[in-house]
Amino acid sequence: MPRSLRKRVREDTPSEGGGSDSDEYVPIKRTAPKRPRTTPTAKKPTKGQKKRVGHLTGALRQLAEMPLDLLFEVLSHLNPIDILHLSRTSKTLRGMLMNKTAAFIWRHARANVGLPECPADLNEAQFTKLIFEPQCHYCDGAKANTIIWSNHTRVCRMCLLDSKKFGPLKAQFKIIQDVIPSVTIPDRRYGRKGFCHLYARRLYRHYDKLDAEAKLRWLQEKRDEQQSRTEHTNLCKAWFEVQAQQRAAELNKIHQKRLEAIEEKLYELGWGVELEKMEDDDDSILDHPFVDQSKPLTDRSWEDNKEELIELMEQIQEHRLAREYHDRQRIRHGILKEVYDSFVVSQPIHAILLGLADVARLGPFKDVLNAPAKDDITVEHFAAALKELPRHIDDWRSSVDGKLVALIKTADSRIRATKSTLALPTTFFQCHCKLTVGYPQIFTHACVANSFGLSYPECITWEFDRHALKMATALLQQWGLDAKMATKQKLEQPSLFVECLNCSDANQRTVMKWHAAVNHSSSCTSHMRLVDLDGQEQVAVKALVAKKDLWHRSRNRHFICVACRQRFDWHGLNSHITDSHRDGVASSLAEDVDYAPTLGYQSLICAYAFQIKLKVKSMVASDSANLSSQGEIPRPSV
């Protein structure tokens, strides 16, 4: 039958184990169509051309001419897929290998790879094709990786997703559902069960022709067949798992040999030291596409990719040197921190000091930190630099003061500002939090100080407070006072307050400290006066300040540990002193003994206008006593 005709009459339903090897072992004889007889001119083979004997040449010709016992011995050492391929090389070998008498050859081949016995419904060639050849029985595609064990066929992904071939069963087929081949169809997240529509129609047509008794008998036979196939399927699946493990081990072995070969090449190029210093979790070279292959390394492929690997090794070296530098700097900065912490503790508790990062940038300290990698840095290496630190702190204070003076001049060119201007009662600044901050409180403001109270004022964008300047100047002129340092000291006396008559009435007086008065409403300027409160009025103000103190204690790090100079909020301070300095024994804290408020804390809690009630002085005194005893909070001084 001509080839084109064979294609036309092909069934649309694949046979179980179908394909070119699905017949009996005896080869199928087909009668070739008669052709007109011609008398061709005999041609002698040219020199060097091999004569074809039985359609075989070379090694295959010698194989066919071997004695049978020797040929069978050779074939018994082959794998099943090799036998199948040989059966397709010529009619001679096919006729011999497909003969039932050659069954022992196939059994030996299966035994060589540990394959289970051939199932009853397949011959050896069909079984071999099912196991080893990924050909789809439904479209003849070459990428069929799914085996439907219930009917011994392979199917590709495209056919599985084709709803015309696989999917849910129609209602009429439900009665024979358990004997229809099924498979798991891949879905977005989970697989779904699908049935082969072609087999469903084929089986149902046969089932529908039977009488009632035959139907029951036929269903039972099919169920028994499925049970038998299930047992054989489990053996085959176990074999596939073993093969996958062996293949993975084989590929891993090849991969390891490739790694060793590449490593040897890199050693020859002088990268051995770098390879030895690579960290265990550094997979940058192992993940390189050229390295991460399960193929033997060839000289040609190495020459093609050598430069790229050298470039990668240079990057690895650069990263390693940077990592070692950072590790070394981390250790040395830890030693510097230990040295500087000791220095900070030796200074007055409200001393304005450099931040650790600024200290590390100073020349003498920087030289020690950047000493050669081979030098083992200790505390003693910073001794000389530590002696020069007070001078550097003075220089830094002078530099920051100069920047603040320049800030004042920039804000108002009419002001002839000098460094002495910073300490005047009319000089105030603001940062992004919009609080009015004087000098030198600007160095310990919560926005610029870290947990050790070390100052970083350059990190904040400061603004000169022109409104406070205008208000302060107007008030001082109204009271006949000069904007001098002596005036500032007078204004900061505990008993001296500014009273706003415009905000006071017959029942209460509105009083405030100087730095709060400069932020008061400008419409009240002409109604503000300096007052010296008596003892009972000061007690009333202290009670009101204590309320603000209670609110601010948990809002930020306003308290300094006297022992180690770290800054905490009130709760953190209690926990720190109890755990770090009292061996876990909790007790009340004493100001100036265990802790001290920050330099600007008193200004913070007094930055309000306080209303003193005039008719209930006894009640005010009682409230003050109660507030001072709450939560072991000491009464602040005003």
C-alpha cells in the first residue's frame, strides 16, 4: 500500500501501545504494487563504494552475517531501546527481532535495566516504546511525558489541554466511568481529573451492544484488568523513580567533574587563593551558566568562556576585599566606641560632645581606623588620638557656632551677628519640629542627639526664628531692658515669669517662662509684664509643670544615665538602671545620682502658658502634692 494511502486510512483512535511496533513479533507482510518492468543498465560499483547486501552496510552488515549464537550473545547485553532501534534498521533484523523466538533477547534487555515484566496486553516492542520513547499516541508529537497507565499510552501537554480529547465525562458514560482511562490534567494551581473521550466512545459502543448479563460480566472483566494494571503500574512507577535517582546521581557526578576541571583551570591562571577564600554561601561562580552545566568540560568551550570567568573572578575578588574591609572597620569601630564611651563618662554630664561618627572622621582617629589590614588594632592605639580630642571638640564647637552666626546673618542682614550673639535672650532657632530652641540647647535638642546624647546638629536643617527675635526685642524694649547675657540670666531665674494681662481674668493669672513668652501671640505684647511669683504661686506653677513633665517623659529620650551617659525615656531609664546597674533589683531613682534630665528638658516642659487659679490656692497645693508622688516622679524645679 503506498505511503500516502496508509496515512489516509489511519484510525483516529490510538491502539493500546500503538505505533509502528504495535503488531505481533512476526513482521507484517504487505504486497507491493506492481510496477512496469524495466531493464536497467547494470552498473558496476565504483572504487571505494560499498556493495549493499540485504540493505545493510558496514557494521550492520557484519551484525546480520554473524552466527546466531554470537549475535544473540551481543544483543543480550543491549538495553531495550537499543533492540527497538535495531529492529527498525532493516527488514532482516526486524524479522529476526520481532519473531516470538527472540523473546528471550527482549527479556535479557529488560533485565539489564531492571525493568518489570511486560504486561499481558502489550508485546515487548510495544512495552519498550511506551517506556522509552516520548511519542504522543494522540498526535504523534515528540514531547509526550505523561503516561496513561490505564490504557498504556503516552500523551503530550497539548493533547491533555485539548477539550476535544480529554475532559469531564458526559452523563451517558458515567455508568462505565471506572473502566475509562483517566489522567490528571494540569491546571493553574491544582490538577483536575480528565477522561479520554475517544476511549470513552469506543468502550461505550462496545458496552451498549451487550445484553444486561454480558454488560455486568464485561464491566467486571474490565475492573479486573484495571486492578492487574494498577499492580504493574506501581512497579513501573517505582522503576521510573529509581531511574530518575540514578540519572540525577549521574548528572551530579558529571557536574562535579566539570567543577573540578574548571577549578583546576582557574588554579592554573592564578586564582587559587581567591577560590580558597570564597565563602561557603557564595554561589556566584557556581550559578554562572557556563559552570552550572552537567556536561564534560572541553578545551574549546573553556577557551570560548575563559575571559568571562576571569572577569567574574575579578568581581568576586573586589567584593571579597570590600567585605573584609567592612568587617575590619566594624571591629575597629567597636574598639573606638569602647574608647570614646569611656571618654564621654569622664566628661560633665551636660558636656556638648561630638558624635562617634564625627570622631571617626578626625585625622588621628581616621589614621588608626585605616591602618594596614595586617595591624591588630587595640585600645592603646587610640591613646595618642584621645589626648587631642578636647582640642578637636573645641574646634568643632567653634565651627558650628560660626555656621549658626552665618545662619543669622543670612536670615537678616541688618543683624551684626557674632558668636556672642548666640547667647543673647533674643536668639532662637527652629528645626523641622517647629519648636523654638535657644543656645546652647540646640546641641542637645531631641532631633539632633542620639541615644548617647552625642550631638549631630549639622544633620538638621536649622532656621533662625525671626518671629521670636521680633517678639523678644519688643518685650525687652517695653520693659526697658537690654538684650545682653546678663538679661538672659535674669529672665531665667526660677521665680521670674512673664504674665499676660490680656489672657488673665479675675479668676486666674496666665504666666509663662521667657522662651514661651517669645512665642506668645504678638497681639498681647503690650499687655505682658515681668512678675516675681510668691511661694504659693510658684507651687501652683510647679503642679502644672509636673503634668507636662508626666506627659513628656514617655515621648522621647530626655533622661541621661549618670553611670554610662546613655539617653532613655522614663520607662527605658528605669529598666536600664535596674538591669544594668542594680543587678535586677528595682528601686526608686534619684535625680543627679542615677540620672539627669537633658539640657533642654526644663525648657521643653515649661514651653507653655500656665493658668494659676486665684481663689482655690489650697486645692492647688493639694494637687501639687499628689502629682509629685505619682510614679516616683520627682518634682521639677522651675
